[in-house]
Amino acid sequence: MAKVLEGPGMGLMKKWGILVPNYVVVTSVDELTKLSQVNEWMKKAKLVVKAHEALGSRFKLGLVKVGLDLNGAVAAAKEMLGRQVGSITVSQVIVSEMITHKEEYYVAVKSTREGTDVLVANCGGIEVESNWDRVKKLPVEVGAKPSNDALEKLAKDAGFTGGLAQKVADFAGKMFACFDNEDAQYLEVNPVVARESDGELVALDAVTLLDADAKFRHPDWNFPFAAEFGRAYSKNELEVMGVDSKIKGSVKFIEIPGGDTAMLPAGGGASVYYSDAVVARGGKLANYAEYSGDPPDWAVEVLTDKVCSLPGIKNIIVGGAIANFTDVKKTFGGIINGFRKAKGEGKLKGVKIWVRRGGPREKEGLDAMRALRDEGFDIHVFDRHTPLTDIVDKALQK
């Protein structure tokens, strides 16, 4: 699951016919000034300026300014850009037109074990949290789509009447279409407002969570995902994400500053298992990583290069449990190439490598790993008969 910032999230909703305010996302005051010269609405409308980062409580932090003219928007952007909030530096702001309205509503679509829930309430904003009993739910089975009649009944159950009930039903239907077609796991608009000038429903804010592994199906997803751990993604993390989006199978990589034990495990289960074992034994993780689903050797080589580039590492733990279909020799070929490249660049000095793996062509793969000793690598290789936790004990000398 990957979080998408407000700008691209609202862009996806606009694609599926949902009305959103005019908006721009900028990274500098100069960019904002240039855009204001070609966007008439920025000169005529009252404006809202918000920090475009994965931050909660932006209003309380002074990172939301409303009712501004263009000069005020420029000043607000200048004030916000570069501001440090915890570990996040505000690098972009979203400037949108202010939509005059009186009432606020709530619409969301979320994935569940049984299928999908469509949620509607005739209150919005911060009122939703304190009035959750007013949120009405329409369950939708896997593979099914909600009918307009069902959506209109949902709107009426939530307290909407007359033409507004039909508008809310139509809005919720477009939300479901966006959710279903864009491989979303959660979409939320809070608030939805009735525009005072014409009564049309407009999405003022968006929370968008997508299935990152579905990116290959969406060539128009030209936006980065938002980091979910309080900082922007690093260059190496983004490069691995770029590889992951292009391949069959999967490669993942997240840096953890200050650690000395690097992970290069096969599969999500092994990655969690090894990570827990390292922490339980007093080790310090330098990263999270995994390769799974029989990825190509070149993708595993890229991942290996990033793992070997981690500063201050003393150990690298490689491999995992017994694979069902991942070709051990092929994926180990990518790791070996990555190790050789790193060694040629002067990395891996004083670093011990610990390998444990089973699966298709494991003997050939493990033998190829063992052969690295003759090339000067400090490598220790074990087969399926050695428990995974023993590798961590050996690495940490427990």
C-alpha cells in the first residue's frame, strides 16, 4: 500500500469525473509566480496554500493558509517552503482556489477482507470523527459494483434528501469507479462540499492509498509515492522503487540510518523473520529489503548494489527460507554481480556476508556463492538444513 499526496490524488479523482478545485503544486516561489501568469483563476479567486507533504495536523502547524489573494499566497508559500517539521523539510506546496460553501460532507471507499465498503456521511471535516455513528456503509462484494439505486439509498440513509441525495449517490459512484480502476485500497474525500455558486459537489481534500505493486498497469502514474515514515524517500530508495515498477516479481529497499547489519533476504516473510531476529539479539538494522516472486537477476543486482552502499555496515545477511519457484541460482547470480561491482568500487571492506537459502537450483546457487571466497570475499554459506536464526547468531557472534 502506498500513499499518494493530495495533488496527484485529486488528479486521479478528476480523471474519473469528480470535481476538484483548480490547483497547482510548486516547489519554489518563482514557479508559483510563473504559473500565476498563465492561470487566470489564481488572479481572480481567493486562494488556499497548504504544505504538500505527508504531514498530519497541517492546520495546527500553520501549514494551511486560507482566503488569500495572489500576493498573500506567494508570501505563504515563501514562509512554508524549506520549513523543517520533525524530520520532514517542506519541499512543495499546493495552491488551490477557495471554494465558497456552507455545508461539508464525507465520502470514502475502502478495501475490506470481503470486498469494498462505500462510506457516506452528511457531516464532514473534523465533525466526522466525533459523529462516526452518522457514517453509513454500503458493502460491495469482490468483483461487484454498486448500483445507482443502492448508492441513492445509502445517501438517503445518511440523511440526504431530494436532489442532493442523487448528487451524493453520483459522487460516491464516481469515487468507486476511481477506486476500482486505479487499484486503490482507500480513497477519502473530507470534506465534500456543495459549491455555493451552482450547488455542484466538489472534493476539497483527498486521501489516496494505492496498491504500489500495480504501478505497471498505470503508465499515467507519473507521480512519486509519499514516504510513510516521516521523511522523503532517498535517491537509492527511489531507484529501487523504479526498478520494482518495471519487473515481474518484486524488489524492495528502505534505509535505516545508524545500523550495522544489512539485510538482503528473499521474500517478505524472511525479511520480517530476519529483522526480528536481529533486533531480538541486540543488533542494529541498517535497512529493510527483500526480493521475491522470481525477479530478474539484473533487478536483484541493483538491489544488492544499494545494500552494499549502506554506510557503516559490518554484516550482510542474504537469502531466506526454501523457495517454491524463485530460481536460487539466477537470483544469486544478480547478488554475486552486485557484490563484485561493490568490491570493485572499494566497498565491503571489513564486511562479513552470511548466506542461507533453499529452493530450485539451490546447490548451484550456493556453490556459486561459496566460490566468492576465492575472490577475497569474507563469505559464509549455509543450506536449508541450517536454521535461519543460527545465521543471525553467527553474524552477531551470539
